[in-house]
Amino acid sequence: MKKLISLTLTAVMALSLAACGSSAAQGDAADSAAPETVTISTLNGSRESVELEVPYNPERIAILDMASLDILDSLGLGDRVVGSASTSLDYLQSYVTDDGISNLGTIKEANLEAVMACEPDVIFIGGRLSESYDALSEIAPVVYLATDSEIGVVESVRKNASTIASIFGLESQVDNRMAEFASRIDALASFAEGKTAIVGMATSGSFNVLGNDGRCSIIGVELGFDNLGNADTTSTHGNESSFELITKLSPDYLFVLDRDAAIGTDGAQLAKEIVENELVMSTIAYQNGNIVYLAHPAVWYTAEGGVTALDIMLSDLESELLKQ
């Protein structure tokens, strides 16, 4: 009997070792099949579309753009971040407070020495650092992604998330995540049907009207509010406007982004104090309680284009528009 048991154990061990050997061989084959680099579509310092070769599945990532950090975080790749720009965004604070992650400056001004010191395999930037593209490219390949007003915020998030995911072989995760937003956008679009709006930004005591090619464009593009200020506005910060124009256009809704709150301007006048003056109080929007102050201005202003940011932006709109 002992001899039989011994023979059986020997056979089981042999089969187990064979299986391990097969798994190891498969793992080696998978590793050898993975490319060393991958080519993606991104922007250069002149904001032109280019093809860029980057390391496949990079281990060390430097981040100088909150939308890209948001996407990487949603893909479960946060442990690859070795350096990050500072941010006030609550959901990304772990990348600021972690002593193991270097402070690389801000999304407007990179500390090149700090970026170099963290020895990144790849660097992510946004539009505010386009002028630093060449200098940063001397350190590592620079992935510069942006929101494209022609395709809209939602499709830009999908496109940019897919681009980032392709660097790590995680493309399948993007469609699953984006599918969660579809019904929410449909519900908001149904609400917006047939309604007019002015979208604006309170900044430095004044009010800038925003078009469908700048910040907060999701309100006019994806949701479909008839943006009455769109025709005369062609920049991301909008055009400074008189409150007489708001009274004249008489929108059903007035959406307000508080830029000073978004960037933490000390001593700034509150958006509500700027907007709710005698002229605006005479409008249909005010009288019907349809002035919407976007509850998370830092997200709208500094992180538009991220996955979590899109979730928060939709929540800001849902809480005000779908509360009935």
C-alpha cells in the first residue's frame, strides 16, 4: 500500500511540475509577445496631431495633467505614478500627499529638474504646458492629450482614455467604464430639449460668456441646451460680457462656473455676488430659480476630460436639473 501511495504522489508531482512548466512557458511566450513600444496619436508642442512611440506598459509615469491622472487612476495604474503636479482635487489627493511621489510643480509650470530626477518612462501633460513640450521631451516621451470641442467632452474622454489604455494593453476597460455614462447623458439631454441657456464664467469680478468650443461645452454639445452665447464666443475662457446681454437674450437657464473658486483666488468675490445683480434678477432664469452654479468648479476648470471628472460634472448637472 505504501508503495502504491508513493507511486501516486510521484505521478501527481510530475503532473504538477509539468503543468507549472507549461504555465511558465506560456508566461514567457506572453512576455516575449508583448511589444517593447507602442505608437499612439497625440499632440505636439504646436498642438498638431502626431504619431508618438512610447514604451509599452511603462513602470514609471510623470503626470502634469489632472485629466490624464484621473484616467490612469480609473484604470488602476496609480501605483506607476512617480511624480505628479499639485492639485486641490479631493479624489486625486493621494498623489499629492504620498511621500513616495515627487512634486513636479503645477499644471501650468513644470519643475524640469524634479521631472528629470524622478526618471520617468513617459510624461503626460495638458494644454497649459504645451510650451514646455520640447523641454520635457528631452527627458522622456511626452503624451499631450486634450479635449476636442469638435467631438465633445464625452467622446474626448473616451478617445483619450482609449489612447492611454492602449499603452498598457487595457483597452477593454474603457468601453465598460464609458457605458455607465450613456443613460445619464440621455436623461439630461431629454431634460434640455427645447431649452435655451447661457453658459458663463465668473472671474475677477466680471462675467465671461462661454461658447460650445470652450469650457463647459458639454452643456451645449452633448446635452443639447441651445447656447445663446455660442455665436459670438470663440475661446476657452469665453468673451467678457455685459449683463445687459444676458437680459436681452433672456435664457431659460444660466450656468455659472466660478473660476476664482476653481483656482483658489484669495479674497475673490463670490460668483453669486457677481451674477445676481439687479439686471440678472429681472431675467426668466433668475425668477424661475434656474441659475445653476456648478458645484465643483475646480473639476470643471482644471480636470475636464477625466473619467471621474465626467462623473462629477454629470452629478453637478443632475442635482440641479433632475431634482424635480
